[in-house]
Amino acid sequence: MSTPFYVSPQQAMADRAEYARKGIARGRSLVVLQFADGIVFVGENPSRALHKFSEIYDRIGFAAAGKYNEYENLRIGGVRYADLRGYTYDRDDVTARGLANVYAQTLGTIFSSAAEKPYEVELVVAEVGETPEGDQIYRLPHDGSIVDEHGSVAVGGNAEQISSYLDQRHEEGMTLAEALKLAVQALSRDTNGSEREIPAERLEVAVLDRTRPQKRKFKRISGGQLSRLLDAGAAGGDAEGASEDAE
């Protein structure tokens, strides 16, 4: 009779974590930054249909790196949770912290289950407040842990190097154009330290804008509005019409 192959629980969990990290690392990085009027999401994404950033609820946005079909399932689940909670109780009862807890439970359960592979995703859930002090940003790695972030956060393939770059240069009270410029500079840096150009048509950009009069603060920025912001960032100022809603 053959001896069954034994793997210690510690080694099994380490192998699952390594598997998930490698899957996430194959995806393009994205960054989330606070600026004076809200929170901006910036990522390199050549697709105009498969979005990395989405609206979850009135003041809550979602960003994800990794395997698209897995984080899309999580996004849909988050929208359903938010809609149900807002309808059952009150719209103000839907918070980024509550949503992050739901995602953490889901990711943690999947990660610790031997019956299925871990999700190859890393999430960011952000909520814009009435003031910058009220902004909330939570990062959720593949294992379901929750990290409370402030100022800026990067997830995806080259996240560690990008996060270090952002930590050194991000400042409170930046304009949208300045924050966008910094995000693009961070994403343009390769692992070997060289820089490359990311054209506007390969960027996906969205914001949670606290100055919008509507309850829904999420909007996408593309086309001419994005080009004006990038030009303004390069010139060191803000773009005229930057507060206009993107179609």
C-alpha cells in the first residue's frame, strides 16, 4: 500500500498564495489616488468594453486587477449587495467599509477552500466623502485581508514599485490634472527603471467627484476631456472644462 502524499497546511496555503500572486502579476497595474475634489482611478487598458473601474453605488467605486471573469463576478455581487441594502434600509447605509467586508469574506472563503483554486484578483473599493478627510480607500488582496489605504494605492503586476513612486510624490490637495499626471508617470515606469509613453487611447480613467450635484459621484473620463487633462497636467495646471461629465 502506497503512502499518501502529504502537504502541510502552511505549505498548501503558501502555494495557493503564490499561485494567486503570479496570476495577478500577469495583469496590468492600476492606481487609485485622492485629489482635492475626490478620488481618481487610472489604469492602462486598451479595451473599451472590459472595464477595470466601475460604479458600485452613489459614492462608491470599484477597481480590480487580475483575471477579468473573476473580478467581474465580484463586481456584480457587490452591486447586488449595495442595491439590496440601500433598498432595505437607507442609501446612506451602503458604505465602502461594509462592501469591503463582504468582499473580504468571499475572497477569504475561496482562498482557504481546498475544493477550488484561489481567485487571481486584487481589488480596491473607494468611497468619496463630503470632505477629503471623509474619503475611504480599501485594498483587498487575493486572501481576503483588508488594507486601509490613504492618499494613493497601486495594485496589479508592478504594484510595489509603483506604490513606492506614488508614496514619494503624492501630495494632499492636488488638482485632478496633477493627480492624473502623477498616475500616468507611475504607470509608465517599467521594472528596469526605464519609462515608456502610454497614449491617451490606452488609458482608462474614472473619478468619484464630490463636487457633482448628483447623488451619483462616479463618472468616466475619456476622449477630449481626458486629452485636455493630460495636456494641463503636463503644463502644470488644470484643464478648462475638466469638471464636465464624460459621456
